[in-house]
Amino acid sequence: MVYLILLVSLAIGVPVAFAIVAALLYFMAVGELPYQLAAVATQMFSGINSFALLAIPLFILAGELMNESGITVRIIAFSKILVGRLRGGLAHVNIWASVIFAGLSGSAVADTSALGRVFIPEMEKEGYPRDFAAALTAASSVIGPIIPPSIPVIIYALIVSGVSVPALFLAGIVPGLLLAIFLSGYVMIFAGKYQKQPTALPTREKRKILLEGVIPLFMPVFVVGSILLGIVTPTEAAAFAVAYALFVGMVIFRKIHLRDLPSIFTRTMVDTAVIMIIISAVAAANWLLTFNRVPNMLTDLTLAYIASEWTFLLAVIVLFLVAGLFLEGIAAMLVLVPILHPIAVGMGVDPVHFGIIVIFNLMVGLITPPMGLCLFVADSVANVGLARLSRRILPLFLVELLVLLIITFVPATVTGLPRLLGY
């Protein structure tokens, strides 16, 4: 009955966190566990009582500050210099700008919003269909949480004890670049006909654009580098990212003023509150599942009927793709990972490899209807309708699915870099 309440609540549109709490309230009313109300409330607060979780609002704030500082336009200009003259140049710029932006925000939705406002009208002017421009923006934004720094990676490391954040950061680099390369390949083959020949820029202007584009790139280099060298923890690195973003926005580019900070902080607090409410509710639900030995029973059942590691991974891909149709990525990860991770370990799957498979899988869910958040954001900018946008994004989804299968069944694409650097 607990699960029925949860499923019905989700089906009628109740937010994930409150659907979970409703199911827990029913359990408290009929269960036999003593002091249930106090126990569940305690678990909800314990779930967010973590110093490591402080990295989430700090990375969100750093992304907001970098967005506000006007770096989006500079990143686009920088990318144009690098790939703008290829066949389908502006579409390539869209993809590789997402790769650069990934090192700043760590959020696919933020990337879709920030880059979409510039790219969708600009690509339409260059001859691309508006719905294709919106679909490509949403699809390339999936790269954001895969290449470090990444908010989902930090949350995953908190859910699964013993998995290293630096190892997960390193493990996401090659899959993120692979995704960008495959999307660029698709663009070159099928979308190059739309692109007009770009105007050549004077050498002096190119140098200025390259210099201004390099400045934001130092943030992910410093953040990830300081973590990998063991100088700081991910939370401390997030605080450094905020300081760097403030310095770039207020001193170098001078696009952020003191009067802008309250609205930036407000947006950060709202985004953080949504994530924290979900984390607290799921922490209580996971405690309930553990108390009732559900993960243990599922692990034993799976190991009894699924003999092959590859069969299990294929089943995980299908499960998370289906979950991504109905659940927001972080919520699905918080609910399913505590159950599936012990099974994966029992099957002999590398924990870092499994983590990247899960994160990549759920980020692909951000572009699948009916609940794909990146689709909604892209459509709010493009105004082409979800039906047209969904049709346009289907081939891009298939490209991303192909990359997902590659990183799943060729583990070295994920684990090679971390192992090379000693993780």
C-alpha cells in the first residue's frame, strides 16, 4: 500500500518529495515501528545534515554568478573561433559551448536556459529550423552534469559511501567528450546543409575573444585540479568557485554589481531548497527500506535470477530510462541507487563505472518526454511546442543512447582515466 500511495501521488502530479512523505505518513499510521513520527523526522534531518552537501548550494551559486557575469556570450564567441568554420559550424559551436559551460555550472537545466536564449534565435538567423536549434541545445546540455564539476556526482558520492568524488569527476570527462564528438558527427552528416559560411574575423579581434574565453575556463581547472591534488575537499573547492566567479563578474568583466547579488542569492536558495527537500524525503524513505531489509531481499533475488553482469547493466539502463520518463534525475537517483548499488557490487561492477552509467542515464532522461526538464526549458525559449520538439530530439536521443551503450559495455572509457591517475 505504501508503494501504491507513492505511485498514485506521482501519477497525479504531486512533487516527488511530498509524494514520498505522503507514503511515509501512511506507514507511520499503520506500521509497528515504535516512535515512528520522531524516527522519520529525525531521518529527514539527518539526510541533509552533512558538510559535503554544502557543496551543492555553493556550486549552484557559482554557476549563477558566472551566468550573470556575461560569460555565455564570451564562451559562444570562443567556441566560434575553435569550431565555427566546420560544416554545420554554429551547431558545433552550440555543442562545444555546452562542453565549456559544463565546467562552470554542473547543471543541464542551467545550460539549456543560459545557452538557449542566445543560440536558438542565433541559429534560426543562420538558417537552422527553430525546433532543431532548440532540440540540439537541450541535447547538448546533457553534457553539463557529466563533465566536472557536477552536482549529481556529489550527490551520488553522498548516497554511496566509499566512492571517491575525484574518481567520479575524472570518470565523467571521457564520456562527456565522447557525447560531444558523437553529437558533432551527427551535425556534420545531417545538419551541415543549414549553415551559412561565417564571416572571417580580424586576427586582433580573435586574440581578444580567445583571451576573454580562457578566463572562465580557469575555474573548472582550479576546482577539479585542487580536488585531485588533495589540496581541498569538494565543498571547499565549491567555495573557491564562488570566490572566483565573484571576482570574474565584479572585477574582470564588471557585469555584476552589489545590487544584483540579492536576486542571485534568492535564485540559488530556491534551487537549493528544491534539491534539499528531495534529499531529506528520500533519506527517510531509504532508511525505511533498509529497516525492512528491502535492498537485501532485492539483491538476493537479482543475484539468483540474473547471472551475467552485462545483463544486469542492460536491465539498469532500461530501468533508469523508464524512470527518467516520470522522475526528475536526482530524485530517481536517490530512490534507486541505494537499492541497485549493492547489487552492482555483488555482480562485480566497478562502483565508479556504475556511478557514471547511472548519472549519464538519468541525464539522458532530461530530454525524454513527458517529464524532461531540458525539453520544457528549451520550449519555453523556442516556443515551438513539445510535440515538434520531441520529434526533433528523437535522433539526438538515439545518438546519446549509443554513447551510453558504449560507456556501459566498454568500461575503460569510464575507468581508464581515474586508474591512470591512481584512483
